[in-house]
Amino acid sequence: MANDSTSTTSPSAAVSVSSQSESKQSAPRPRAPRAPRPNFKQIYRFPLPINVHPLPPLIPHNPLSIVSVLLSYLTYFIAPPHQEVYPAYFDADTSSVHVTDKKAIRALWEMGFFGKGTLSRSEPSWLGREKKRRGLLGTVASEDMTRQRRSERRELKLERARMERVAVEERLKAEAAARDAADVSVDHNTLSPSADGLTNGTDGTAPNTEKFSLRKAREARYLESRRLAAQDGEERGADPAGKRPVGGKTVRFSPVVQAKEIAPDSAVHLLDPIGDEPGPQEPPPLQDEEHLQLSNEEAFFLAYGLGTLDVYDGKRKTLLPASSLLPLFCQHSHFPPQDPSVDPKPDDPFLVSYAVYHHFRSLGWVVRSGVKFGVDYLLYNRGPVFSHAEFAVVVIPSYDHPYWSETEARRAQCDRNQSRSWWWLHCVNRVQAQVKKSLVICYVEVPPPGPCSAEEGSTSDIGDLLSRYSIREMVMRRWVPNRTRD
């Protein structure tokens, strides 16, 4: 009997070859390289928009160091440096200060993180985002990077939830098969994961408990898309007529549209064939429509505390000195704005809030608005581009001076201004705990009306007026028994 000399391939070898080819085809595409991150330490190296010239070190046992110090003093007196002053204007409709000069916008943001872009979340980056949208710029804006990171995290969570759901279904199938086979116990040590991290339901295996990553989620999504595409190809091959199976998606038109028939030679000409076709028109030049919006506290700190901002009246185009800015900001701290003839009181909201702003700015903190977290201010160690805010500040006026308790009317007014409920405190503290910030309650001691207060109309010496306010800080933290046993 002659033996058959034809070579055959074993089923296991065929499966291994097909699995290798499938793994090669299912490899994810390489990710595009990200744009280099800008050097934030170099861009935001100045904490405030002022020119600082430090002196060389003075070494007592080195007489040459004295000469270098004297030379630096002599150079400073002969050619003093020019201090840049940036223009801005006060808008009475929005009760805020606006900066429209492009150089001033970049300087105020990069040196101290002052203001907010009117068309952006924080940094004025509308022009870069608009250029990128039109294909004129290859860089990525900060908002786009944040949106990309959020979409990647959302994709990872959805894929992880889907894989966990599939693993639970496979486990339930394995347990049902074990009960049908009258197996009393299921050996979980013999469970082996499949190639994509899921369990193999044919041999009763359990899901793999390894941690899912974004790369594995993308690979699983790529495999799922290929499987769906293969199924769609098989369905179309089984139906050569191109008809969709029963239950597929169909599109039905109205009887009027069904009765219409369009001739193949009928064409719609949008342009006159006799006339000349107009050439491609160039798009108009892109202009920056965004400006920087400063709060009243930031504008007064730059104008009075640093002297680097000139605020003009939006209607009269006249320069407003610091002595005129203070009653103007106090007037617009109320809604609707108070009458200019009304003198501001010592517990005016602007005076109280500016005292806290000036206090933390003088300590080196970057102070930003905390309205999105339900507080007054947020304190950054270096700035919002380096890290998240560490502290959230709530400003509360305090009336401990005996002047405010002399009459019943004053006591009632003080109680209304400083009263806060426990429900409010619990809500604010819970929000800050969720965003991992420490709540700081700042009590501002309001002084009584005196000769230097704004109530008497003497605002020339603003330093004496602000020196009468004192601030007490109290940090609220969650009490954990394991950490605070002492």
C-alpha cells in the first residue's frame, strides 16, 4: 500500500501562524511626536512687572567686592534703568480695567500672572488657537492640550469599564458551566488570560487583574474596530446584490421625492458660464480681538503698589491717579454702583478685599480669582502654569473694635456683614477638599472711621489708610484621627 507523500500542516501550527499575522496587523499605529514643551522657567522668570537690579555680593575679606558694589551704584546713578509703565482704561459698564496693548498684555501675564483673557480661560491665547484652527500655526495651545488629556482619560475609563464588564460576563458563564457540570469548586489558580487581557470563556478562565493602561485600551479598541469591519465585509460578501439584511438601517424619502427623477445631464451652474470665473480670494488678515481684563484689586496693586500701570478713564481719556482710583473702585464695588457723592466706609468691600490681596502679594504668593471654587482668592506658589493652587482664601470682615458695638444699629449691621452659616462653611470646605486645596479664612479687622479713612474724604495718604487694617489667618483642615492623635 503506497503512502501518501503530500505534506500537511497541523492545526496548532496554522493557529499559531494566523495569530502571529493577526498580532502584526493589529499593532497600534505609532503616535505622532508631541510638540516640545516651552521653557516656562525662562518665560516666567520675573515674579512682578518691575525692573530689579540686584547688587553683587559683598565679601568682607575680599576688598575687590567693595569695588564691584561701588561700580554698580555708580552705574545706577549715572544711567538709571527705565521703568516700563503700561496703559489701561477703566470700563464703567463692566466695572473692571482693560488692557489692549499687545506688549502690555504679554508683560502683565508673563510677569506675575495678572488679569484674564476675555476670550480664553485664563491665559490670553485666542489668537494662537484661531491660527491653529485655520491651519496657520503648527503649535498647540494650552486649551488644546488640556482637551486632549481629558479625551485620553475618558477613553481609558470607558475602555476599562467595557473590559471589566466583559470579564464579569465571562466569569458568570464559567460559573454557570461549572454548575451544569456538577463541579463543586472552581480552581481560580488555573485561570489564564487571553492575548488581549480578557478571559477565555471556552475553558472557564477568569479575567486578568493587571492594571489597564492607555496603550492597551487603544489596542483593544483597534482590535474591536477590525473585528467589526471584518463582519461587515462578510455580510456584504454574502449578499452580492448589495441589499441590506432585514433589520438594517434604511432611509425612506417622502412620496414627492420618490417620484422625482433627476436627469443625468442636468447640472446646476452656480456661476455664469459666459462671464469670467472669479479667482480665489485671499482671506482677510487675522486680527487679535482679545484683550486682558484686570480686576479692580489687580489694577490698584499695579497702579499704587508697583507704579507700573496708568489707568485712564474710558470716556474722558484722562489719567486717573491713585487717589482718584480708590474712591472710584469703592464706588463700583457695589451693585448698582454708588453715587460719587457718597463717601466710602471703612468696611467697603473693595477696601477689605484689597487689603487681603495686597497682603498675600507682598508675601510672594500669586493671587488669582477663586470664583469657580466658591471662594474669593486662590494662592499659587509660582503660578498657574507650574502647579495647581495650594490654598483657597475666604475673606470675612471682623468688627472687634469697641466702636462697632457702641450702638444697637452698628451691632446689627456688623452681624449682617460677617455672619456665615455652618451650612455655608461645610459646603465651601467640602468643595476645597474635593479639589485638594486647603481652606484659609482671612478675618480683616475693620478700623473705626478716623482722620485717615476714606469716610472723611482724605485719601491722599493711602498707605496710612491701609496700615490700619490687620489680617488674621485661620487654616481649616480635615481632622483625621490617624494623623492627629496628639
